[in-house]
Amino acid sequence: MENKKKKLIIGLILIIILGAIVFYLTGHLTKTTICKGTLDMITDEEVEVISSDDKVKETKTQVTYDYSDYVSDMYPISYYKDYIKNSNKFYKNINGVKASLKVKGNKVIYTVDIQYDSDYMKDLVEAGLVSTNGSYKDIDYISLKDTIENQKSAGLTCKEK
């Protein structure tokens, strides 16, 4: 009986150690890079790029339009919200993409979350969110390095979180 208790305790300790190692490695294999900046007088953008190795897994983009100097009785904030919705591609009903618009005071906040899973690649290419010279089937992954270079060329500053 004493021998069974020792084996049980040793087994539990090994399970706890293994769980701690997996938890530690999972947290360290995933990297988050934040790219942000002011694009013009009313527009700020922040992109959270979640990656593993050089492969982008997801981006979470928030574009904030500050209409504080422009809102009036003639042009209420709802006018600007509709303007943003109609002038941007609003990525609804695309697999792997969640898009939303909300109003906070005199600001319109446009959020787009994209999952770069191979199951969604066809939809992402067709929506113009991912470009390729060939077929969507040729895309193995979205490069973190290229993604950060694109964000920097758009005027954003990127830092690893």
C-alpha cells in the first residue's frame, strides 16, 4: 500500500512538472507585436500582431477616427459612422474575420480581427486581405517580418510586447 502511494505521488508530481513546462513554452512561443501611430489629423491606428516563430496567427486592428472638431447638429457622429461604414470595406461574413464599428463620444472606432488560419486563406485572398501572385493554396503562412515592414511603411511604429 505504501508503495502505491509513493508511485501516485511521483506520478502527480511528474504531471504537474510537465504541465508547468507546457504552460511556460506555450507562453514563450507566442509573440505579440504592437504597431501604432497617427495616420492623419483625425486617425490613429493600432495593430496587435500575434505570431509564432515568423508566422502571423492573428491581427487585431483598431482604427480610431476622432471627429471632435467636426461633429455638429448638421453632421452628428452617426453621419461619420455611416461614412466610415460605407467608404471602407466592411468585412462581414468573411470566414476568419470579425469587424465592428462603434461610437465612443465623438470618436468612431473601427475594429478588424483577422485569423490567418489555412482554413480561411481562400476567403482572405478573395476579400483582398491577403495578396498572392498565385493561388491561395500556395500560401504556407503570413510572414511576421513582412507584416511588420508593411505596418512601418504605413507610418506605424512597431514594438514587441
